[in-house]
Amino acid sequence: MEFAEQMFKKFDQDKSGALQINEVYKCLQSLGTKFSQKDIQIIVQAFDDNKNGALDFNEFEQLCYILQSADNISVECVLFYKADSDKNGTIDVNEFINIMKSLKVAMPDEKLKNFAIQMGADKDGIGFEKFTHLITKIKGLM
Ligand SMILES: [Ca+2]
Ligand SMILES: [Ca+2]
């Protein structure tokens, strides 16, 4: 059985077919990560593509993949890899708008777009450092 599948089965304790925030929290703690409850809440929001408040297997698998491939595991880093959906190493305008919306950052699309453009998302894209710095700054608003 694949790693993600093993973890999913083990931590879906109520067998609901999805991992709730508390189940994701226990799972990531068992992997030795130091995420807080708040961090987990942010991560679940970002990966919860179908917006049912929990991670089903496909959503969880993406998260596992990132956790396994990232060398520096932080919320900022996990969010960067999730946001970069075309995997070209930078965040473009649409990727930026999508991740901010999934994090429920209360800002209209137009503002998010202008903000992304100010950060250069329409030119070279927003790089890892700029993005993680921004997330650190706005974490309190999530
Ligand atoms: Ca979900
Ligand atoms: Ca990208």
C-alpha cells in the first residue's frame, strides 16, 4: 500500500472517507511536524478543493506528496507548492487569486488581481521567497 493510502486509512478514525481537521492534525503530528491547530486549519482550507471542510483521499494525497518532497516543511512552503498548480516554480495572477480565495482572504477579485500584479505576478511570477514572506504577514488574517 502506498504511503498516503496507509496514512489515510490509519487516521480516518471515524471511517467517514475524509480526514477532518483533528484527524489531519494527528496525522501530521505523527509524522513529526510541528504544525499548530491554526496551521492545520489553514492547510485543510487550502487543500479542500471540494469545500466540504475535510480532506478526501485525492486532496490528502496532494498534501502528502508535497510533505514528502519539500525540504523545509512550513505552512508557507506547503501553501506555495499547492498554489503553484502548473508547477513552474512561480505563482502567476490566477494561481494567486485561487489560493487566496481558498484561504478565504476577504478581498474582491479585482483587488487580489491588482495586488498580485504589484508583486510582479504578471511578469516573472511571484517567487518562493516573496510568497512565503507574504503568507507570514497575512497569516493573522486567515
Ligand atoms: Ca474536501
Ligand atoms: Ca505557477
